[in-house]
Amino acid sequence: MQASRARLFKEYKEVQREKSADPDIQLVCDDSNIFKWTALIKGPSETPYEGGVFQLAFAIPEQYPLLPPQVRFLTKIFHPNVHFKTGEICLDILKNAWSPAWTLQSVCRAIIALMAHPEPDSPLNCDSGNLLRSGDVRGFQSMARMYTRLAAMPKKT
Amino acid sequence: MEPLPKKQWGKVINSAAFCYYKFDLLRPINLEECTDAIKDLEYNHDVLRNIPLEDLSSWWLKHLVIYRLKYPLAIRKAYRLLDGFTKPAEAESEKKSIHRLLDGFTKPAEADLEKPSTDESEKCAVCLDKLEETGRNQTRLVCNHIYHEDCIFKWVSNHKTCPLCRVVAVRDCAIISPQI
Ligand SMILES: [Zn+2]
Ligand SMILES: [Zn+2]
């Protein structure tokens, strides 16, 4: 508990210091609980997520960094490796390939990379995975783009 | 960084080796590590040539090599390497997009290149504390990565791999190389 708190505090300071280093990622720690973080990530360019801003929720276990953080999308996203309802993410480094050398920041980077490179063979969203697996890239992209517009873009007033 | 055995490169995608590289390139790196990665690439060039470019480029090149390359020297090398691939005509657009990706990197001032690597390497990757100054026991794993003894022990007692490079660092729950 003490170790995880100290480590998270280090990450917090790092995030404050490097705020401008990665403009695609904005990590924020909960005011009252250092084990709860949220992140805003920009959809990568040349993907159906371009132009969207996606919110992630981090729940960090007390054994962190020996155990990975639990991360899910709060913003709806149509992606083969993200559960459409719960926002759960299927990504190796968040499960068996976790290593304590990852940080919340680098996890965000890995999620952005996953957005750009879906892995349709381990789908959490079957509709999305099936579209890609059947070779219907256009169909997949138009669905994904539609949900990006609906859920991840600020409404024009 | 140990070069990967050549025979592993044929199935670099989805393999453990792949995770190793993916991991390595996603964390902050310094120039030295950067050029090491490129050296590995060159070392494995012949094998890489035989991987279909579409496999290579989408996951491998973008992720593993280019994603974290910030340094002009390394970028130049990456270009050269990229140009060395013999590729079918239809892969041209893919090549262009990789080039675009490379162009997107902001080049650091020359002065930044001269500086010795940042203190990143002197931190314990488990607790992110500096290795020195803290007066705690350190342990060097077989791969030469150094951690606080208590930090790495907690990890290797369950996983047996180095958090930074995933080399199998321990057998039978004992750290092979002695404390420094
Ligand atoms: Zn430590
Ligand atoms: Zn190592």
C-alpha cells in the first residue's frame, strides 16, 4: 500500500512535469484518491477515431505496480478489443504481459496504439471483430467513425 | 540489449519477442537504447526482408521501431533501413505512411544529443526512485538491469523476468547474479 502510494505519487509528479510532452494524453489524478485516475486521449490520426477525445478510467490496485491498473473506456468506442457496454479493454500488457516498468502514461500510449491497430482475432466486440475479419474494412470504419462522432466529439451548439 | 535469436524473427508478430520489443519501444528511451534497437534491426535485416511488409509495417515497424524514435540519428538510420527493404509495388503507400510518421517527429536540438542520457536509466523501474541516493541495496539481473533489491524481489518471486527487457532473470526463484 505504502509502496504503491509512493510510486503513484512519483508518477503524479512526472505527469505534472511533463504535461506538454505528449499532447495526445491528459492524465488526471482524483483529488481525494490517488488510486483513481482518469485520462483523456486523442483518437489517432488516419483512423476512424481521429478527431475524437476518449475518456479512460483507471482503478489502481493496492499491489501496483506488481499488478496492472484496471483500465476501461468511459467514452463509447466501436473497436474489436473494447467491450461496447463496459468499456473493458483486451490488451496483453494489462493482463499477462504486464510489467512494473509500465506507467500510467505508457499504458495510455499503448491504448492509443491499440486504437490504431485493432486485433480482430481476440475480440471483445464481436460485431466489430467480425466486420474486420470478414474483410469489410469500410463497414468497420464507418461504424467506428459514426460512434466517434456520436460519443467522442464535443457537441456543436 | 541482447539481439534476438534469428530463428525467432519469422514469427515476430504475436510472439514473446514481439512483446519484448513492443514493450521496449513504448517506454521512454534514451539515444543509446534507440540505436541499440536499430542495431538489432540491422542485425536481423536478412530475416526481416522475408516477412511480408504488411505484417512488418503495420505492427512491427510503426510500433516497435518508429513509435518512440525521437532522435535524428536514429531516424536517419530507420530511413536507410526502410529503403533497404525490397517490397512489392502495392506496399509503396505503406512505406509513404511510415515516412510520414518519421517526418512527424520533432527534432531535438543538437545540444540535447550531446547530453548524456537522462537519469531515466538510473531509476529503479519498479518504484521509480533513483537507485543511488536512497542508500538501499541494489541487485543487478543477468541482463544488467539494476533494481532495488526489495523492489525486484517482490516482482521476480512471481514472474522470473526482468521488468525492463523480459529476459528470464531468475531460475528457481533465486536471482542469478549476485548483488553489486
Ligand atoms: Zn526500487
Ligand atoms: Zn533486463
